[in-house]
Amino acid sequence: MNRLTATATDTDKGTRLDRFLSEALPELSRSRAKTLIKEGAVSLNGKTADDPKAGVSPGETYTLDMPDPVPATPEPEDIPLDILFEDENLILVNKPAGMAVHPAPGSWQGTLVNALLHHCAGELPGIGGVERPGIVHRIDKGTTGVLVVAKTDPAHAGLSKLFKTHDIDRTYLAITRGAPRPLVGSVDMRIARSTSDRKKMAVIRDEDSEEGRHAVTHYKAKETFGELDKGAGLPAAALIECRLETGRTHQIRVHMAHIGAPLIGDPTYGRQRGIKAYGSGEAFIDATTRARQFDRQALHAARLGFVHPVTGEHVFAEAPLPPDMDGLLSALRKI
């Protein structure tokens, strides 16, 4: 990453930020400057400046953290895949924790796209004329579970339509710190990028606001574990099944945190590590230690079902809980 600075002069007064940066930094086109501003790469006095239309004032010094160049195309890599279903049009895989879906800063290699390019070598008719897998949805790097990828243009178009119209059955399993109240319900709150941290998402509390995007998560507690405090009658943790009506960035993580049941291990939306629980003994210590040391959000895309966009057949795939979540559940059941 390369850090650049530009200071506005009297002649720059009122100039749009994207235009100012493109003129002050010759290596930047105006469209590139606009993209970087929206991505949160520009700051003023330590605060993110994310409005390309904002006018600059004389004396203001803007800082741009220029990301490293992106490789032109992802390279195929021989990475083992857990394939749940595959035909000539699409493939469903069980993504492990730690694998990013698509190459991006910090994850240029070892991604699902790299693995699919190797696995499907010579078998991709292409998406938009390019021999590449068609990514129609994503799950976070730290999230495990079922993900579908198109191999052909018709499958890509059909899957994209299914996701847009929410005609996909998506079920997730999450292990939460505490439990939502009530234990069965829905969260219907819009989600937008956080104004204080551009890497985070946040719910929009104003019900009349049109900011952000409509987001609905249906949830139910399948199991609860332990006690938050002696005699309190409140669970220390829970296994939650979530069904997505929409699919926004970090939706389950944001919605569960908002209703007081953040995912165990969530580095972004979990304010505290582990769980708060009442008890003692070896089993109690083991469970609370496992929860405290869980090093990713405890979230798993368990099931995915849809009507095949090319053949019309019903496709359903289910991925078992990964060992780390299964082990955590086993320990929690003993407290």
C-alpha cells in the first residue's frame, strides 16, 4: 500500500474531491479517484472522506492509501474442494473457514475462485466470454458452508435472478453469546455501511429511513446452553437457526448482534470474547475456554436449495457442521 497526500490551495476552493485528487495526483484518473473515495481509502484529519462530490477547502490535506495493484487475472491453484453437487452448469461446494471466495487485497491466492479455475480447467464455457466461474453470492472468509457457483452464462443469469427475487432456500447455523429474546422471531431492519467504520455494516434504527438496504432474517433457537447468572433463567449461549429472506453483507452477524446475541468469536460485531456464564467444574471450564478461544465467527451456511435454472430440477445441498463448531457445541451441552 502506498500513502499519498494532496493539499488544496486557494484555486481549488469548492472543487469536487474526486476531481481535485485526479488533478493533484497525476497517477489517478477521476473515475479511479471516485472509486477509492467510496471505498474509504481517502481521509481528512484522520476521518474518512467518502463523498466524491464534497467540495474541498484551501489548506485541507487529504491522505490517500493507494492499494497495491490487483493481478490481472486469478491463477488456477490445485486446492482440494469439498464438492456437494456438480453438473455442466453449476457447482456447489462446502467452503472451509479461512478461504476467501474471490481474490482481494490480502487474499490474492488460496481463494475459492483460484481452486475452481483449477478444478474446472477446460470445462468452463465461460461467463461473459471469459473462462471464469460465476460468483453469484458470497459468504465471509471466516464463515463455512454451502456456496453455489455458476459455470455457464445461462446458469449465471438464472442463479442471479433467483437470488434477486429471493427464491433461494438458505439456512445458516450460528452459535451466539447469550440468546435472542424471544427465542423465535424475525429481524426486519435495513442495513447500511457504518458511518464510523467503513469496514463494518450497521442497522438503520429509523424505521422511516430509506438509507441502506432492506434486510430480513428469520431465526429460532434450536438449543440453549447454561445460565447467564445463577437463577436468572437466561441462557449463556445458544444454537440459532437463521433463514435469510434477503442476503446483505454481514446480515446475520449484524442482526444477531443488534438483538443482543452476537456470534461467538465474531471479530467485528462481538464486543467481548467468549461467553458470560454461571458455573464451575471441568466441563464448565472447558466450554468457556473453547468459547473464548474460538477464532472466527461461529457461523455456518448449512443448507442451500433452489430450482436448477437450466434443468428445472430441485437442487438441495447440506453441509455438516465443521469440527470447530461441532466441538464447541459438544462442550456447551455439558454446562
